[in-house]
Amino acid sequence: MKRILATLAALALSASAVFAHEFMVGNLLVDHPASRATLPGQPVGGGFLTITNKGTEADRLVSIAAPDVSDDVQLHEMAMENDVMKMRHLPEGIEIPAGATVELKAGGLHVMFMKIKHPFKEGETFKATLNFEKAGKLDVDFKIEAAKPAAKQGGDASGGHEAHGG
């Protein structure tokens, strides 16, 4: 009976490790880096994640590198400007205030993988390195999730950027 309980406990722990998709560097917790599946020929992909700063000092996500999928990874922001949704590159990065959580998601702050080398396929993962001003480098795995239906993709950072300059 003890052997069965030990086996069940080990399985439960390994299952939670599989479902956990968190990464930590310094005081920064990065949760669920993800992208969405892309269509063949689609030139860009979006990236999404949540960063929680558990420290007492602000930090900054200054860049992301993902050489297996793109040689040009940018941090972007979408915002309303004169009743028009505009996207802009954030070359200075994204501030992560002390004690705060910053969500990179469709329609707001997000990652853009420009000129992707191959389509993103649902169920696959790719490696990326997040570069923080104070905490340093953090290697993460982006999970590629299902693409959203076309009707909902209009304001989605993972598609519709063919005319977007890089």
C-alpha cells in the first residue's frame, strides 16, 4: 500500500510540473508564455505572457530573442488613438513595476515575432530568452495554442499584421 501511495504522489507531482508553465528569475515570475498557431505564409506571430514582480524595485523587460522562429522579436503596444486602434513598437521595453503584474495579451502589450521562419503549429513549443534590465536573462518555452477563429482575429496581435512595418 505504501508503494502505491508513493507512486500516486510521484505521479501527482509530475503532472503538476507538466501543467505548471511558470519561470522565475530574481523577483520576477513569468507565467504561461504562449503564442497562437499561424497560417502558412503568415509573416508574424504574437506572443503573450504574464510577468509578476514580487520585489520592491521596478524592472524592465528590454528584449526577447527567439532565433529558432524569428530574427526580429519586438515588444509592442496596441492602444486607441483618435478612435483608431494603433500599434507601436516599444524599443525601450516594458516596465514591470515593483509588486505589480503586467499582462502581455492580445489588444494590449504583446510580443511580435516578425518575419517568422516557419508557421507556428498548435501543440508545439519554441524556446525564447527574455532579457530583463535588472533580473537578467530568463530562458522560457512558448507553447503554441490553437488559432482564434478568423472572425475574432481583427484586434488580435497574432494575425493581421502583414502591412505592419518592422
